[in-house]
Amino acid sequence: MPAKTARIAEINDKMAGNEFWSNPERARQQTDELRKLKTTVGPLQKLVNGAEDLQVLMEFAEEDNSGESEAELRTTVERLTTEIDRVELQVTMSNPADSCAAYLTVQAGEGGTDSADWAQMLLRMYIRWGERSGFKVEEIDLSPAEEAGIRNATILITGEFVYGYLRGEIGNHRLIRISPFDSAGRRHTAFAAVDVVPDIDDEIEIDIRWDKDIKEDTYRSSGAGGQHINKTESAVRLTHLPTGVVAACQNERSQHKNRATARKMLTAKLYQIEIEKREAEVSARHGEKTKIGFGGQTVRNYVLHPDQFVKDARTGTKVGNPQPVLDGDLDLFLESYLRWTLAGASTAEESL
């Protein structure tokens, strides 16, 4: 914390100088660094100040027989406990990418129309979560299904530590319910896969041979957006031939803007693949199981019939009312996953 506080003061001093904004790129990098430093130091400073407040309140409580100081002391302890929980969660998001915004992709799996409808329900859930959290949510790409729902969709959620909160959502999500598309009213199981990649900073460089390794396709947008967006080939799909990774964007009227967004998203996906390769190598050296990738592991079950509950397959976290979760109330699951990973890291350290 002292080093970070000193760095904040150093950047603030530079910003006060006349030459700071003469180099816009360097200025942007340092203002981004300042923002991230404040995000880390701010909650810690609150705890430091809170500890000092507790000391004063304890002294008052010893001399105050009315009980008012003791009541204030209890309230302060509860508030600081919440702050400590928040800081502990931030500790689990120490990787550089964790503080970034995130591209979230939902893809319908097996199950026909039910899976397409389930994919759309999941997409709505994450959009609502982003809005409830005060983040900006932007649709990047969407492909409707034939009868109902969507085949796949990608959104960009912008805010502090979005990727850190959502990275545990990667994998299969399973829905069990009475199908509204089955005239016999039978119970169906539907799957949809979720992938999350960080919207990495521009200074992170990935070696991509854009002229040799990238196949570009242009097509008409399949979503809403007026006559222009649907009647011109403004949508762009980029395929990285060595890996088969695809990034597409159709939300802008300009093909140039869609291409720029698709390039940024493709870079982010390739960066994520490289990070996962390194993590897999480390896990292999320690004899650990590596994470099953996008579309493999079932991470959460949403049961609407005959019982009603949502249960995380990894942490065991369970709630009995699925509707608030489907309306975007995901914080319990996101935070329990982060604490689960923190507990796993501690266990791994103890075993070494």
C-alpha cells in the first residue's frame, strides 16, 4: 500500500505539470494506471480509517453508560466487516486482466429450440446483472435462432473488475423445466455455454499476422438496427486460421468500426488462450487438473421443475428461488466462486 500510495502521488504531480498532456498516449496509460491504483488503495484506506475510528469508539464506549457509543461501535464493526469482505474478494482478482471489462458470449447447445430459448434467457440474465451493477452493456453480435431464442450472442460489459467477477461463469449452464415448446408438457433439459474474455488494454501486445493468418468475411447484420444496418454488408467476422478462433461484430453501421471491434475482441480471445496455456503448464507441473474449457464443464444447474433451485456445481452454493437469479441477482454465486478459488489457492500453498 505505501508503494501504491506513493505512485498515486507521483502521477498526480505529473498531471499537474504543463507537459503531461503533450504525449496523449503516455497520458492515457498513466491515467489508466492511476484509476486502477485508486481502485486498489481506496478500499484499503477505508479499512485503515475504520480501524482508527474503532479505537476512538471503544474508548468512548468504556466511559459512556448510555449505550449510544456501544451501538455506534456495533454499527461500525458491521460496516467494516462488509468492507473487509469486499477487499478479500479483490485479493482474488490480482491478475492484470481481472480489472478489465469483458466480452461475454452465450451459445446455445444441445436441446433444439429449448436451448436457443435458454441461451436468450442467460443473455438477459447477464445484461440485467451488468445493469444492476452500474456497468455499461453493449451488444456486439447476435444471431437469432429459427423458431425462438438465439443461436449465439456476444456482449461487452464495461466497468471495474468485470472480467474478475465473471471469469467463473465459463462453461456449460444447464436448465431443467417443463418445455413451453412441448405440446405434451414434458420436462426438458437444455444447455447453453458461456465464454468470457477480458477486454485487454491496448498496451498488451499479441503477435498476430493480420495479413496471413486472418480470414475476413463481411455479411449483412441479422439484428435490429434499421434499414442501413440490415441491407449493407457492414458486419465483420474474423477467423484466426491457426487456431480457428472467431470474432464477429455487427452492432455498428460502419464496417470500419465493426472491423476494429472484431480485431480487438479477437486479440482478447487469443490473449486468453495464451494465459490458459501457461496456467495449464503450471498445473501440469504441480500435478493439478487443468480447467475444462468453454462448453465442457457444467458449472451451474437451474432447475424450474419439479423442484425450484439454482445450484453451482463447484462451490455447492444453492438458492431456492431461481427467478431473482434469472433477473440478474448473481452476486452470491460470483462471490462464492471467488472465495472458493481463494480457499483452493490457500490449500495448494499449504500442500507445497
